[in-house]
Amino acid sequence: MRTSLLAALAVLLAPALALAAGAAPTNEEHPGEVALLQDSANWTYKHFPTNLRLYVFDDDKPNESKCYKGCSAMWPPLFARDNPKPMGDWTLVKRTDGGAQWAYKKRPVYVHYHDSVEQPTGNGAEGGKWHFLE
């Protein structure tokens, strides 16, 4: 329990520590389900607490998800929980299957079912329609 608590604190504090070092990106607002982490020299948004990379889908329209049924089984939406409020570039998209999904710069956000922390495999999938959230 203590190890997992320490790991969670490290994930949450990483952006603040990097900011103190002057290396953080200019926009680091993010909802509670998302952590802004540094991978080598790059900053990436990841799902918290799993640390899986986040994706956007080219077939989506601004503030509208086109990923339902089989698509959402492979690409689970980043659902908003616990009475969320938009912040900065992070907004909420109402899904036709219920619930609210986070969107970044009006693009609905997802994780990839087959990803692992060590091997995110969805970037460029399905003919290049899926991309890492940058």
C-alpha cells in the first residue's frame, strides 16, 4: 500500500518538480484523470493512475465522438468522473451512449485497450487514424 501511494505521489509531483526546474510545457492544465509526465525529452499526457498514453481519433468531429460499440471496446473513452469541470484546453463531450468524455482542444480523448505502459501500440493504428495526444 505504501509503495503504491509513493508511486502515485511521484506521478502527481513530476510536473511540479519539472516546472521548478524550468522544463515544463507552457500549458500544464489537466483533469484529475490525466497526468502530465515526461518521457525522455518529451512531455506526454497519460491516463492516471495507469500511465497509459492517451489518443485522439481523426474520424471524430470537434466536441463529438464517433467511436462507439466495437470501436469504444478497443479504444475506451477517457470518461469524466465525479462532477468534473472544464479547465483550460480540457472540455467535456456528451456521449450518445451516456456519460461525459474528456476532450483536449475539442478532440475527444481515448486510451487503447491493447497498450501497456512499456509498449503503447495505438499511434498510427487503423490506417493512421489514431494518434498520441500531444
